[in-house]
Amino acid sequence: MPADIVAFPARRVATDPNRARLRLALDKLDTARATQRAAIAGWRQALSDLQVATRALETRLEKFSGQLDRLQTDVTGLRDDAARLERWASAAERRDRG
């Protein structure tokens, strides 16, 4: 007679509620860290973009400052010319009266 094979009883895996809570907490922590890494990467990119923008602004402001300096020189020259012409006209008027 053939031997009867008796199935070995399956081992029950005890589910420790604390271990399950720990696993859930660790999974949430991993998700939060991934989100934080993405946020930091975005923040670094924003800082880089800001640096590029401020350098461009600095360049434009330096150019504008140079233009204002040239304008000031031109205006000073024109003011001096106007004062000279005014003195000349006043002297001419005095000669004509005189």
C-alpha cells in the first residue's frame, strides 16, 4: 500500500501591528524625503535662475550708468555753452546801449 503523504501545516506568519505601523511610517518618510529632494532641487534651480537674472540686471545697470555719465557730461557742456552765450549776449547788449 502506498504511503499517505500528509501535508505539512503551513506556518502562520504573525503580523505584528507595531511592525506594520513602522513599515508604513518608513514608507511615508521615504516619500517625504523624495518630495523634499525635489523641492530642494527646484529651489536650487530658482536660485540659479535668480543669479542669471541679477547678473543680466547688473550688466544693464552698468550700461545705463555709463549712459547717464555721458549725458551728464553733455548737459554740463551745454550748460557751460549757454552760460557763455548769455554772457556774450549781455555784453553785446551793453555795447549796443552804450
